Amino acid sequence: MKPVISMSTLRGIPVKDSIALARECGFGGIEIQMDYLPETEEETDAIFQMARDAKLRVSLHAPCGDINISALNRGIREESIRQVMQTIDLAARYKVGPVTFHPGRLSSAREDREEKWQVLRRAVSLISRYALEKDVFVGLENMEARKKELVLSVDDLNRFADLENPRFGVTMDLSHFATNGITDPERPLLPIHNIHISQSREGKPHLPMQDGGSVLTGALKQWLQNYTGCIVLELKSIRDPEIYRKSLEWLKKELAL
Amino acid sequence: MLFGISTKVLRDYPLEDAIYIAADQGYQAIELWVDDVHQLHPDRIIQLTDRLGLTRTVHLLTEDLNIASFNPGIRKESLRQQAEGLRCAAQLGAGAATLHPGRKTAKTRTMEEAWACQTEAVRELAWVAGELGVTLCVEGMEKLNGEFILSCEDLAALLARCDVPGLSVTLDIAHLHTLGNVQTLLQQAKALPVGNVHISQSRGSKPHLTLFDPAGEIDCRGALAVLDTFYQKTVIVEGYVSGQGLEIARRSIRQLETMLEDRI
């Protein structure tokens, strides 16, 4: 299994150049952020064709900025869910995946967290059923330590276990876990469809692997047995291919990939 | 100046009760939040506030919206809802409608891109407001992640970029405190078309404490004195504490009146 590089790492680099760079650096795939895709179908087609030609595995990340699938504001909530579903449609069309999506968060610190959990569960239920219908693997991601986030721990992810279907699982973000003080998380009840990896120090996520930090890989090594999903290197945007290469080497060595 | 109170301070009460409380306590204006007004028919709100002698201002929606979002779907939905809010303000006969500007939520985009998005969005809403006969007032925000319309300079730059007649600003005293000395900053506002003012206390980076909160750091008396030299429209009390709406309404107006009398 060759690790995949996230486009959030390559932010600011045009998508086509990102694909070429991922290949040059030795990654086995690229996780494309929907926010960075062009608007026209023709251009999008060209990008997916380019990834195929480069023999890169493609996973997708649903839009994040300003998106909140459990927003208090109904219009924003519906638009957010629509955009996650649109990402699933794209994955179905190009036969790629998995699709990672962020859980919703509080709109206001004054909101009742338990009531918000019910709103969030309804949204995730809709998305998970849509993924099944479209035959696309989706992963609900655990989030970094921020005041309004709801899904932070493995226990939080397990609250969606009853929504399980053959296409619904989780994206385990090890760096996000570390910001919540969880350095070696337990295996969740839902299947793992995607893994985001990067280092974390002093509460800051998405740092290069080779620089050291609090993310441990003990649990990850166990999960990798029979794992067919992606391992995605997700660094804060740094325009230095040497850093990507070193992180990749570190991952290959540490995880015996 | 016309002292008013936000319906958010009185959110524990049904809207009709909140309107009566505002009038009973001696306020001359009420700021109606768009998400509160659905409780009553617009005609009833107009009839009641007219009878009680309350000037109406409107606060457009804030939570989850971002009119300057780089996500086209979110930006479009945010603009749709704010335009709807302006229609609501027109229906209520509100003179001023306060709008929170958009935020820059994508770190990879440049400030110039954010300004372009912001300008286009505010300009669009200013034209809608103009057609409806409502004064759109863009609020200066607190120093928080992503906010970039903060100071009077920012507001002046936004108004200049938009270049739409009638576009005005809402000054928030507590937000200004997150930027520096309020009295000094208010002096800079003299050149701006100020359509509305929000007032509450603030401590450090925490705004919207009640006016009588002992932790408050703002010299509100001094702020009102500066404001009085160039502004005579609505000054709206903000700062909600659960279960204390009536008490806040009662004490805030007394405090504001005393401050103004002392000045005279």
C-alpha cells in the first residue's frame, strides 16, 4: 500500500500540477478536495483522467469551509448536506473513493449539545444512506479540538455505529485525535474507510511526520491488517516537495508499507 | 440619541412581551432580530410598536451565514437569506437593517480575494436594500478569526469599494473595544455614515457583557459623549444573560440615561 497525499497539503498548487507532483514524489494516490475542483464538467473530467493516466488512486474530501451539516440555519444545513451528496455523486461518476466528510458542529456556543447531536445524526443518516444508494464508500471524520466541534473521540464516532451500512464508515484522523489528547486511539465500532495522518505538537495538527510529535502509530499498525482503504498524508499547506518526500519515507519505514 | 434594546437581550420572552417590556422600561427603540419576528404578524408588530412609540430597527441573521464565503453554494444561500431579511425589514417599516459582513474562512485565499468577495456581496445587498427603502448598515466586527471588517478604516474602505448611495454602518461599542480605546476609535467614525449603534460592556476580547457588569472595561460615559457630538440615531442595548432579560432592560436604560444626564 502506497500512501496518498491530500490536496490540502498541496494547497495553492493548481490541481493538475498537484497530480504530477504527487506522482513525482512517489505517492500512490491523491485525495482531492472538492473546493479545489474546477467548475466545468470538462475540466473535472480532464483532472480525473490525468489521475488515472498517472495510475494514482483517488479519494475525495467533501467541501469544508463554511459547511456545517448540523447548522442551526436550515438553509445552510441543507446546502451543506447537498454538497456532501454532490461529492458522493462525483465519486460514483468517476468510480473513486472513499469520500471523507466532516461532521457538523455547533452554530453557537449557547446551543444544547445533546439536541445538536440529534440534528447531526439525522444529517449523517441521510448521507450514509445516500452513499449506499450510490455505492460509494464514505468516512465520517473525527475533528480537532475546537470549541464548537462535536465529534472528537472514538466514543463520539461510535455514536453513529447503529447507522452502519456496507458503505458507511469512518475516517480516522490521527492528528485530530492527538489535539484532543488521544495519541493511540482504539479501533472504532464502524469500519475504517480512510486514515488521515500527520504529526501534532502543542495542540497543532497537520505537521510533517519526520519532525516528531504526539501521534503514535501502535494502533494504526494493527488496523492495517486486512485494511484496503487509504492512508492519507495531510499536512498544513507547505510548498516544499522535500518535506512531502521525507514524510512519505517516514511513513513507509514506520508502518512497513 | 434614541435608546433601544435588542430582542436578543429579551429572548426569554415571547416577542409581544419583549416589545411591551422595552416600552415599559422607557426605551424609544427596539431592534428586531429577523429570526424573532416570525412570532407575530408584521402588521401586529408595526401596530404595537407604533402605539408604544418604539422606533424599529432590524438585525439580519448571523449564525452559520457568510456572505463572503469562497464556497459558492454557501455564499448564494447566505445572500438569499439576507435579501429575504431585508424584505422583512421593509415589511416592518424598519429604517435601518444591520448586516454582519462576511468572514475569510479559507486560509489559502488572499485578502484581496476576500475583499473582492465581500465587496460584491455587500454591494448586491445594498442595491436590494435601496430598492426596498431600507438603510443597510454594515457592522464593524470584533477581532475574531476570519473577521476582517473591524475598524472604522475597514468600514470606510468597504463603503468606498461598494460605492452604493445610502449604504451605512453600525458601530458596535463592545466590538470596538476589542481593537483599542473606544473613544479614540469613535473619533474616527465621525466621517462615516453611521446608521445604528450597538452598546454593551466588554472585558479583554470578550464582548457583550451587560452594561452594568463590574468586569466591564469600557468607559461608556466617555463613549456616549463622543458619540453625541456627531450621532443622534438609535443606540441599541446588547448583552444577554439567561433569565436576566428584564433586569438587564431595567438597569441598562437607567444607566444610559444617567450617563447622558451627567454629561449634560
